[in-house]
Amino acid sequence: MGERDIRDGLRNARVAMEAELSRRAAIATFPGAAAATALMWPYVDHLWAIGWVVLMWAISAIRIPVALLALRAAEADAVTEAQRTMVAGGIAVASFGWGLGVAAGLGLGTAGATTIAVVVLLAISSVGIAYVMDRAMLVAFMVPLAIPPIVFLLARHEGQDLTMAACYVVYLVIFGSFASRHHRWIADMLRLNIENRQLLERQARDAGRIRALVDELTVTNTRLERSLHDAQAANDAKSRFLAQVSHELRTPLNAILGYSEIIRDQMFGSDAATFRRYSEQAGYIHQSGQMLKALIEDLLDVARIESGRTEVEIGRVDVSRAIEGALTAIRPQAAAKRQSLRVDLPPDLPAVAADHRALGQILNNLLGNAVKFTPEDGHITIAAHRTSGPGRQMVAITVTDDGIGIPPEAIDRVFEPFERGGNVIRRSIEGTGLGLAISRRLAEAMEGSVTIERQRRIGTAITLRLPVA
């Protein structure tokens, strides 16, 4: 804050002190004026005495609310020049009233009345000199008080009266100079108080800003730590991904290289029986090539999905036909393991809004996993029904098996690339660990979802939800 703010603060403080003094003086005027009237009652005209005391009370009745308004304004640091003038005006009018009373007492000419008048004049003057903090206010207090008695004393042209007037003026000059220094000291104290308060407020604001900066730095550090953790996790995931990819690629490549080398070098001879054996090994090469092709296609799907380049063409897809197409592809594998395939589809099953190719890929992945992780003579069921989703109708397609299942703590992980679930048996079964990751991301691209039932004692139940077309 600048010098202007300090000046405004000093003015508010001074007006507050003067207003409080004016209020107290106004309250004290009621008994004070009554007591002065009682003392002067035997010596003055009764009608004049009553008129004077009523005038003083009326002035006091006006000064009190004026002082209270100024005090409230000072508390809000909003004192106006008009309020300051009104407080000073009230002090001046009241002082002039007391000056008239003193002059009336001096005019009685008796020793007792003169003594009372002088005591009252000096007492009121001393109070003003001691407590009025502003020079303008002091002038407004002392001049109206002094004018009536001085004018009266000078008008009588008597030596004693002139001496009394001169002594009073000297008294005002001497004690006024003391008061001026006292007031400057009080003003300096007020200034220091205001500056200290402003300094404390500035320190509080600075402390608040520092706390805000510390909080911001804490949040930033937390974000950086989280980003570092995410980066480390991503780096670890990349390392695991590359290790898994290299392993998955190496397995079929080793088979291709090994069997092709046997055939090339005719290691088992060249008779007809051996050629049948070579033909069987060529079949292994073809099978390994198919595995390699499927792995590469899955990797490309994951790469497209992770980069946000998944392209799906949403249209109206018949769920029953899509399921039948997936079952046709998976039945030979299920038959080889003597597994039963059960289908439970209602006749009024609605079509879904989906991409035909993506839906077929998801169903192939879910049914393929069910066949893969269900032992021989196991049971697999695919069912569908209409259900309510968030703000729209959905079709839920559930594939259930009685296979080895997924531990509850591993359910969230199996949707990550190359995650095979939490038990040793699942990890020992051939597969890339990409099917569920691809399926969930394709479902989300079609505004659907893939979830796994957590509280299941036997086997696995995976549900695909897609919006109704």
C-alpha cells in the first residue's frame, strides 16, 4: 500500500477517535448540563437556564447518531469528508453552547458564579486539548468555546476581566503547543500501527501465495512422479512385450526352419515311406506358418488399436448369423476335444449396431479361448439376450465354459497384451495372449464392452455387450 492508503487510514483512525470522543461527550452533556444549570440556578434567570439546558440536550441528541454513523464508516475504512465535517460541526456547536453558558456565569458578577464558570471553562478546555487528536477538530472545539467568554470579558473593559481573558489566551497557546506535539506523537503512533497492520496483511497475502505455490509444486511433483511411474511401467510393459513377441515369433520360426532343413537335406532318406514323412513335416511347416501369420495379424491389430487407427464400419448385424458363423469355424477344434457346444438364443433377438468383421473376430476369440482352456469332454455354452445399458438397449452375448477358469486377481490383467491369466496351467497352453486385449478394444470402438464374471467357482463366463441397432 502507498502513502495515500496510509493517509486514508490515519484519517479513518482520527475520525474514529473524534467520533467516539464526541459520542461520550454528548452522553456526558446530559448530566453535565443539568448539573451546571443546578449550580447556576440561584443566580440566573430560570427561563434562560431551562432554554440553555434544553438546547445542550438537543445538540447532544443529534451528535450521538452522527458519531455512531462515523464510527461504523471508520470500521469499514469508508469515512467520507461529509461525515468528518458533521462530527466537527457537532463538536463546534456543542462547544459554542458551553461557551455561552460560561459567558452567562461570568456575567453574573458574583464570586461563586465566576469561580464555577472559570472551572467549567478550564475543565472543558483541558478535555479538548488532551483528547482531540486532529488539529482541525481541536480548532473546531476550542474556538467556539473561547469566543463567548473572551468577547464578554473584553466587552466589559475592566482590568480584572482583561487580565482573565489574557490569561486564558496564554493558557490556550501554551497548552495548545503541548497538545500539538502530543497529537503529532499520537499521529506517528497511528501511522506506525497502520503500517504494521499493512505489513502483516502483506505478509499474510505473501504467505498465502507461498502456500499456493507450495501446493502447486506438490501437485506438480505428484504428477511428475505419476508420469515417471507410468513411463517406467510403460517401459517395463514394452520390455515384456518385446520379450513375449520374440518368444512367440521364435517358436513357429524354429519349427519352420527345423522341418524345412530336414526336408531340404533329406535326412531320413529318399524312399516313398520317407517322402510321406516329409509330407507330414511340410504340414507342420504350414501349421507353423499359419500360427506365425495369426500372430502377426494380432500384433497388427493391437498396433492399430493402440494408435487409435481402428476403423470400424457400424451397421446392422444379425447376432444369430454372426454366432453361427463363429461356431462353424470353431466346431472342428471342439470336436477334436470331444467338447459339447450349446447355443441358447431367443427367437426375437434384435440386431446390433456393430462392425461385421470386428464382431466375428471377437466371437472367434471368445469361443477359441473357451475351447482352448476347456479340457476334453468339457461343455461350452454361448447365449444371448436383450438387456438395458447406460441410456440405451444392449444385447449381451455370454460365452461360458467349465474349464480351468481365471483367478479373480488376474481378471483385469488378462485384457492386457500377452497376459495369459494367473495360473500355471493357462500359461502352459499354447497361445499369444492377445485375443482378449483385441476383443475388448474392438468392443469399445463399437460403443460396447467385454467383461468377465468375477465370482465364478468353475470355468469362465465372458460377456460381450453391444448396442441394439
